[in-house]
Amino acid sequence: MLSPDELERYARHIVLRDVGGPGQAALKRASALVIGAGGLGAPALMYLAAAGIGTLGVVDDDVVSLSNLQRQVIHTTPDIGRHKVESAAERIAALNPHVRFVGHATWLNADNALGLIGDYDLVLDGSDNFSTRYLVSDACFFAKRPLITAALGTFDGSLTTIRAYETNEQGEFNPTYRCLFPEAPPPGTVPACAEAGVMGALAGVMGSMMALEAIREIVGFGDGLVGRLLMIDARAMRFETLRYGRDPANPLNGDGPVMTDLSAHRT
């Protein structure tokens, strides 16, 4: 499965007892879709590519701007004005030619979400708005794909993994994103990044942790973040983990599910 060049490239993974040759081969067979090539998606894409993910896709219809470069490290100054999927493709190819990169320069919506997500083994959501996060999480439920989702504040971040289409050891469904956040905050209550600001290095930390959780999901070592929300306070350099469970009233896998498709996301 692995060429001599790949064996040398991934040597530090292969000597890890919990990864080894089988784990690295699993990474090569895997495909991951990253939503957004921004502050979270940029480091996630780079570390997934470096790790040897076989196919790496990204959905982003935006172009690179100067203010992006403080945190979106996959893009460079000469890329300003280019589509982010184009500059990301060049950086990934330069980093690891063994990775197949697929750029989707489109806006994710209720019409294309299931088709895009269904083509990949797992999804990493680095979007910066609640409407996209709910759409991605619902689509992953219907497509039966694991979701690693993260969010950034000014000096704080959070990360969790959603496998709501599966059951736990007790035979109960795992919690959905809607179990954690039943409703989006009212418009205007959560300021956008351009208004409130964001610490660039924190985006790098959270994006790297998204990649680490994705690698762990593929290889299968350790304990994942299903039913656990990892929270980081960068001011105090404090990490905390909050456990959360399935909400019986959630509309996807609750006791009386009312959502059977993505039609609620069509406006």
C-alpha cells in the first residue's frame, strides 16, 4: 500500500505503536471533506495533507483577502484575490504530492450538501456561521458521516465530534449537534470575526486539533470526543471538557423525530 517514498515520509507515524503501517494505510485509503479554507480549515487541511489522507476535499466559494492572512496560513500574500480552493490546492500539492486534492468552489446549501458530504468518509466543519453549522451537522446525520466541528471566539474555542447516526454501548443514539445547541443565538448577539476579532494562533491550535481528531477517528486510537465538548480558554490557557448527552426532544434522533431531510434549510 505504501511506496518507499511514503514509508520515509510517514516514518514518524509508522513507528508510533497506535498508528503503525496499518494505521498509515488507513489514512491513505481515507477521504475527508473540510468545510471552509479559513482560520480553522487552513491548519486542518495542512496537517491532514501532511498526515497522508488519501483524498482531501474543501468547500469554499470565497477569495483570499489581506485580512485573512493573520490566521489562514494555507494562503500567502501573492494569493490575494484568488479563490481559496485554488491557493489551497497549490499549497497541498507542494506539501504532499501523494494527496488527491478536490476543491469545491461553491456555497454549501441544502441542494448540494448531501451530494458533497456523501462522497467523503468524514467531515470537518470550520465554518464561521450557525446556519452552515446546522446544515452540515444535519447533512452528516442523513449521510451517516462522522462530523468534527469546531468554533472560535475571540480568545476561546470549542471542539466536538458528532456520530449521531450511531448508538453507544447502551444502545442509545449518540447526541446530535442540536442536542448541544438546540437553537442558534438570536441574530446580532454573536459578533462576527470582523467585528470582535480573533487570535490567529488560536485558530491554528483549534484547526490542528480538528486534524488530530480526524486522524484519531480514521486510525482508531484513544478516546474520541463523541458526547464531549472540548473548550479552550486562551487567556487562562485552560482546557476543560464538558460531557453532553442526547436530547430526547431533538428533531433528528429524538423520541419523536420530525426532520427527515434538509428541506428546513431551504429558504
